[in-house]
Amino acid sequence: MAQNLPTSIFGTWHHIPKFASASRTAFNKFSKLLPSSSGVNAVETPPLERNRQRIKSDYGLPLELQKELQTLTLKSMFSENMVGADSEALQCLRKGPAGLWGDCEDYTLFVRKLAELERSRRADEGGSNKEKLRISIYFAESDIMIGKRGQSYMEDCWKGSGGDEFQDVLEFTTATTSKTDHDSIVQSVEVLKQIFPSVSGATPASLRMELSRTET
């Protein structure tokens, strides 16, 4: 539906937060329009509350402090220039010139091109580097934005033909995190505990044990 709105409307989007934040009532109403993944949504959802309880249990951060940090994040964000939100909205809706998304206009072709680039890189290096490019995708158990069809589409794109077209150069993994939705998945403790060690190149022994128990 948003894709049918005229482009000119998005030129004023960045003014709305400052207007809404001028009054607490308007501020609360506006913040409900924001995804909880931003960390600033005023709506208390079960997944968000469960995640807070997990943070309190595992890391000792009190619930009230978590909520206060959320409020301060929102106020700090709105105090800055948000003109970039206009362009971001247009980019996400593909409301712009042809080719706005570049190679990602067709995601299936994008993944295939990425795999070919990795194969070319290996050939240029003489085949000495056999390390694969790692791609991990974490899906919510319930996602109103993409649904199960969207998840299947993304997984099929990265697996390629026959499910193993790119396994020579791409190490693709996918996981669905229980009790999460479209908004809460990005700040899920369960997900972040897997992402951070992966980025640093090492998985803590405690996490390896936890994952092992989960798999068995």
C-alpha cells in the first residue's frame, strides 16, 4: 500500500518525529508506529518483555533501567537531523530511478553473481585460499512482513539450484528463533549471542556447549 503513495509525501517524513515529540501524548502515539527493533517503540510486546527478562537474568541489567535506556534512545534519536529517513523510505519501497537496488533488483541473480565473484577471486589467488564466504540468516518464528514464503524465498536464493549450487564458495546457514517476531528478532539475546562471536571469529566454549545441547 505504501508503494502507491506519491513520492512527494516522503519528503516530509523526517519532520513528523520532532512534531510528535513536542507533546508526550503525540509522542507516545507516534512511537507506536515505529518497529520495536529500533529499540524505541512504546508498545510493550510479549517477545520484547521476554527478551528484557532474559537480559536481566543473564546480564543483570534491571528491567526499569532497560526501559529508561529505551526512552532516552528515542529522545536522543529525535533530537538529531532525520532527513535521511526520507531517502531510506524511498529506497526500501523502490520508489526511484530504474536500477535503484543495483544487482539486488533480482536477488536470485545477485547471489549467483556473488558466488561467481568468489570463484573468480579464488582463481586469481591460485586456489590457495579455500575459506568460504559465510552467510547466516536469522528468521523470526512469526514475521508479518515476509511470512514463511519470504523466508523460503531467501533460503532458496542462497542455496541455489538443487540446494547446493554455491556450497563450493558459500557457507550458508539459516535459523528460526522461537518466540520472536519481525520486530524483536533483531534485538534477541539468543541471536546476538551467535552473531557477535561469529563476527569476532571465535565461538566461546559456553556458547558451543549451549548450541550443542540445543541441537541434541
